[in-house]
Amino acid sequence: MVPKLRAALRLRVTWEMSLLYAIVFGGFVAFSNYLPTYIKNIYDFSAVDAGTRTAAFALAAVLARPIGGTLSDRIPPKYVVMTSFAGTAVMAAIAIAKPPADLWSGVTFILLAIFLGIGTGGVFAWVARRSPANTVGSVTGIVAAAGGVGGYFPPLVMGATYDQAGNDYTVGLALLVVVAVVALAYTTLKLGAREAPPGERAAPPR
């Protein structure tokens, strides 16, 4: 097992996909955990109402994940992931403006969930296509772990940057916009749409 993991960690694709998945899945986990607090603070909803809306967010993201995978069967996963980052940046920017409850704020966060969800499906499809056949499981496991780690920090950032006087999360949401835009640029300019980079093969286990 350890040699397999070592071999996977030596692959560039492992680190590239881990970065992307830490953002899309980490964003989903972070919002699923912090959205009740956000909704209560910004819109003064009860804990029950905030929980209901958070459940809708989580459900939308979960349902969008297989859509991202299906789209990746039809077009290169790169473009699915790019769409995810672009949509996430736009929705986070709209959220900064605090759209009125309940319709417009609901639409904003449901769309944000959908964009994050299709991104998770797109990244996993990309992992399967770009990883050498003998390391797909190891690479997938590492990428999945990166997603969990990615969900740990954003709630801390949102809490630390909350402006109690102005009752807003502008700084935290602006950071999400920046991260999504940088990830979009990186995906667009640095990662090819081809399924497997030439010459990128796992080292044989020892």
C-alpha cells in the first residue's frame, strides 16, 4: 500500500487534481457547515429555517455532482471544471451584495451549490482520465483527502473575517472569488484538455 501511495505522490496529476478538488469539494463542505451561521447572521432567520435552506444547498450540490461526471463523458473534464470555477466566482461575487431574501438569495446559493457540485464530478472524471491505470485508486484517495482538508479552513476564515458592525462577510466571500478566479486561470492556462500527459507514468512499486 505504501509503495502505491508513494508512486501516486510522485505524479504531477495527483497534486494538480488535489488542488482543484480542495477548492470545489472544500467549498461545498465549508458552505454546508457554515451556511446556517451565515444565513442567521445576514438574514436573521431562525435556526430551523437556516437549517432547511442549508439542506437545500447540500442537496443541490450532491445532485449536481453526477451531472458534472456525465458532462465530462461528453466534453473534456477541463471545460466542466472551468465552468465550475467561473460560476463559483460569479455567484460568490453576487453573494457579497447580499441579495434580498428569500428568492434571490436562495437562487444565488443554489446556483453556487450546483457549480461546486459539477466541479466535484468534473475533477473526479479528470482524475480517472489522466492518472496511469495502475495508480488510479491511490490518486483518487489522495485527491479525496485533499477535498476534506480543503473544507476545514474556509469556515475559520469566514468566522475570522466577519464584520459584526457592518453585518457582512465581504472579505471571506471576496477571498472565495479570488481563489476561484486564480483556479480558473490555472486550469485554463496550465492544464491541458488531453486525457493523459505524455510520459507521465507511475514509478513501479518497490
